[in-house]
Amino acid sequence: MNQKTVFFDLDGTLLGTRNDRRFQIPESALRALIKLRENGHRLAVCSGRQEAFIHKFFPGLFQSYVALNGAHVVFEGKTVLDRLLPEERIRRLAAHFDSYGCSFVFIGKHHGWARNVPQKFFSRMEEIYGLPDFLVSDWEPEQVEAGMMDFVFETDAEYKKCAGAFTGGMILNRHPGMLTNDLSFSDWNKADGIRTFLSESGIPKEDTVAFGDGYNDIAMMGAVGCAVAMGNAVDEVKDKADYVTAPMFEDGIELGLKHLGLI
């Protein structure tokens, strides 16, 4: 079998909340990842999370990744894309979402620039981001070095108030119960990141696999040779997938890789 490059989403795919504890990684998933690497295949992340988060929670495991929903691409430790939102676009986006009364954060590799976010949410959000001193509350557009955006909704009513803002191919990946929800753009998403990864590495699409669960994984499903949806995935991801494995906390990663004959 040719070496396969297997892309893994993180939240809802490799790690999640269990028994009120964040960032729980199923033991079977870690076991499967190690076996996959031992079998000569390449492990890669494809996530809205950033480089520092990946290395913090999966130390020494991943050297290749598509981070920040496609804005930061690294192949075997070498950065091949580091795309930032231009200042003028940041200004336009802030004005657009301000007009809907949205609370949002511009997300970068080391910080998030929060706007209209109540201070009472900051401690909860810092826990969600999993990185120390992540949020910046006092900033100007020219200071922002961000590749993606998150939105803050405490209730469904708050989301419905802002729902009309997400137009022009924007895809909001809602995380029920997590407070924050990440945004992908039609011209800037996980699929674009994977295509850049493959172009720069010379890896053919047919030698790639992806595991995912959320709305920001829909585009990714079509960017790889074989797409696998987690059993806990949203229906739209399952509809695009070539195979649906078990849920994350029911050994979904291990069972999916065994089904594909990779471990």
C-alpha cells in the first residue's frame, strides 16, 4: 500500500469534553495514531486550532498540519502558507459584524483579538482556547495578525440575532455548549489549505484520507481521496463522507482506520 497522508480534525474528532473535562483524547485514538505512524503513514491535523494548541495537546505527534481553518499550512515542520487577513478586510469584517451586534474574535497563532465580547466570558473562553493569555480586548485593526474568526453565542437567541450576517459563502461551525463558534470563508477554508498542502508536498489526492465531524469539515470531505465522518458528525458531513465510523468516544478513530486497512 502507498503511504497515506491522513488528516484529522481535532474538536469532536480527536478530542472533546467528557465528564465535564475539556480536551479529553480517547486512549484508543492515541493508540491508533501511533500504530498508523508505525505502519509508515503520515499523520496530519486539519483544524481551526493553531500550531501552539496542536503541539501542546499532541506533543511530538504531528509535524504536518493545516491549522486555522486553512490559513496556516505546515508540511513536515516547514511552513508553506501563513495567510493573514489584510487590515482592510479586518476593518470591513468588523464593521459588517458590528452592524448585526455580533460578539467575535479575530484568531491568530498566539492571540485572539476580541470585539464586543462581554468581560464575563473571558475566563471561560481562555479555557476553551487552551492557551495562556490568549485574548486581547484593547486593539486597533492594524495590530491584528489573524487568519480566521470565532463568534460568541451564549444562547440560540443570540445566534439567531446574528444569523443573517453569515452570507457570501461564509460557513459558521457551531459548537453547542462551547460558547465559541468558528467561521470559514468561501475563499479560505480547510479544503484550500489541503490543496496547498498537496501542491507543496507533491502528494497525490488519491493518497489522502480525512476524518471530521463539523460544518467546517464539509469542504474538507471533497479535498481528499477518502473522507471519513465520525459517528457524532453533523448530517451534512456524513452525507459527503465515503464512510461513517463510530463516534469519537466509542473508538471511532481506531475503528475507522482499521476499516480502511491502515492499522
